[in-house]
Amino acid sequence: MENFFGKEIRLGILRGGQLGRMLLQPCMNFGIIPHIMDIDESAPARPYCHQFSCGDAGNYDDVYRFGKGLDAVTLEIEHVNLDALQQLQHDGVNVFPDPTLIEIVQDKGLQKQFYRDRGLPTADFFLVDSVKEWMQTDIAFPVVQKARREGYDGRGVAILNDPQDLGRAIDSPSVIETRVDIKKEISVLVARNQAGQVSTFPAVEMVFHDGVQMLDYLFAPARIPANQGREAVALAERLAREVGLVGLLAVEMFVTADDRILINEIAPRPHNSGHHTIEACRTSQFEQHIRSIFNLPLGSTELIAPAVMVNIVGEPGHSGPVAYIGIEPFLELPGVYIHRYGKKITRPHRKMGHVTVVRDSLDEALEIAQHIKEEVKAISCQSQS
Ligand code: ADP
């Protein structure tokens, strides 16, 4: 955008969850006026934005009305109405990420086909329209079935070990992937601006909660050999160019037992695997997103110190008005940064906040993070509602 600092810029952000909320900090720093739209009247970003509109990001009219007249529109989640974004773009609103990229990301089938067409490494797969169609094919188990649309945080994913598991299969158009022997799950955040400048954050490692596909710990940097880290970064940069990225892209990858790196999936926005960047890197992922969509020089992604990030998720067995317990003692420790998302209601495994621990070594940070995980909880406490 021409003369960014010479005029007032109004940015629309589709959805106001924790990602939208954290995008508001760099908006404030850069003097951008943020508008948020979310279906939830008490969305986490609402108290801190300039203007809040209640609307459905999947609805054409709501998205179009929201974006019309703004300087730029971006998003915190890819499940949004594409036609409205295309129309806004046609009307002269800057829309980032580009709707053609959002279209690919909304459909895991298109995503996988994109990797295959471009020779980008990914697990082998085929596409099916229904379980019935699938039962007629001769497949080699184990496989991972992924609903093509609307899946996230492990919802819409089923690991099927043998034909008996077909009873658990999801009955919707799906990607059927070969099950990979995963050594590590890593992620690289890459940003690209319109001028073509590309910048990546060092690879991080994600450790997931058993049984529930929620991030337990994030390690920055990833505990992988340096050459593997470079390979992952190079792959993310290649992908950014292949998709013509403008904005931020999270590239989730697997390191396989035989040390290959495969792309799992991408998200064209700030991501849970980049929360540590707020305190641990010279530039946060949220600021980098803002810089990239406004064609500003990208910031340094250098990791200042090792960090471990823990999500605070709703305690199993607790649903209702939230109360956080166990936080205060950790505030006395240097390098511990708490983020409370301001959601009023907790549910089992709902993302309610996160804590980043920045220390001189990853081991030291992990030790504190483990205590945080055990002691900090989001529970329901009706009396505190
Ligand atoms: P979501 O979009 O819901 O996060 P993912 O595609 O990331 O879904 O899959 C969720 C998890 O399932 C991954 O983090 C990984 O642990 C596991 N998984 C996905 N694909 C495979 C695969 N091909 N082989 C083995 N495990 C897989």
C-alpha cells in the first residue's frame, strides 16, 4: 500500500478470536484502525478493536458489508465466504491472503493436489467422495482420513488401522493419506510482501496431546539437526513463492522416521505455532503479518532466546463461566509471559490462553513450562461468573 505511514488505514479482520485479538497489538503500534467481525458478541478481540460488527464470516452479505469501504481485509481463520472476498477485491479493497490461496486452503483435497502438482513433498494420498466409494477400492491400511472441508484441531481427522475401522470413517468427501511414521511435527512460519521479500521464522517443534489433537508444548527452536531446520525453512520459502503468498503462512510439516520432511498442511494467517514469537523473536508473527500485507519491510525473525509455549486449554469436566487458577506464582519468575484470551466460557480442551517461557536454554524453559502445565488451569466456577 502506497504511503502507508502517511494516512489513516482501516483494517478489517474476519473473526475476533485469540488470533484476531493478538493482531490488534501491532495494529496499535503501527497506528492502524482495526475493525473486527465475529458472530460471537463476546469475541475475545471485541474489547480492544475500534469497531465491532456482529456477523457470520461464512455469509456473503455479512462479509461484503463489513469489508466494503475499508482499506484492507484480512482474516484469522480460513473458513470465510470466498465470493464476498473476491467481490471486495474487485471493488478495490486489499484482501490478504488472496482469495485464490484461501480457496486452496479451505479444501484439503485441493491443498494435497497442489503439492503433488508442484512436486512438493507430502504424504501419498487419494481423494474419495464418500465412504461407499472408498469401500469399493482396494486400499492398504493404515490410513489417515481427512474431511476435505471444515476440519481443524484434529476434528475431521480419523486414523484407520484396518478395514474394521471403516465403521469410524467420516462420511464426507475426504483425503485418504498413507499413515506416516512421524518422528516430529514441526512448523515454519513464512511471510512474503508484495515486493517479493520473503522471511521465515526458525522451525519450531510441536508436541500434541495424546488422543486430542491439541498442541501441548511448542519448542522454539525445534530439536532437530541444523540441516533439517534449513531444509524445512527452504521448503516453506519455496511454498510461499509457489502460492504467490502475500501475508503470513504457517507450514506444518512432518519429520519422518527416515528423516524426510513432508508438508502436512498450511494456514495463511497467524498460527498457534507462532505464539512464542511475541516475546521470543525480534518481530512477532502478528506484526510480520501486518508488515507483509501492507507491503512494509519484513522484520527480523531472529530468535532472541529459546522458548517453550504451553496452551492453557479448558480443563476436562469443566464447562461454564471460566476461572483461571494457579497463575500468580509463575508471574514472579523472569521470562514467563501469560496471555489470557478473555473467553467468558470454558469447555474441555477449548483454547483459553497460553504461556510462553523464555530462558537461556530450552531445558530450563521446559522445566518451568511443565510446572505451568500441571498447575495453571482454566476451570469453570459458576460463583465467579
Ligand atoms: P487438523 O487440520 O485438524 O490439524 P491435520 O491434518 O493437521 O488436521 O492432522 C491432525 C494430526 O493427525 C496431525 O497433527 C498428525 O499428528 C496426525 N496426522 C495427520 N496426517 C497424518 C499422516 N499422514 N500420518 C500420520 N499421522 C497423521
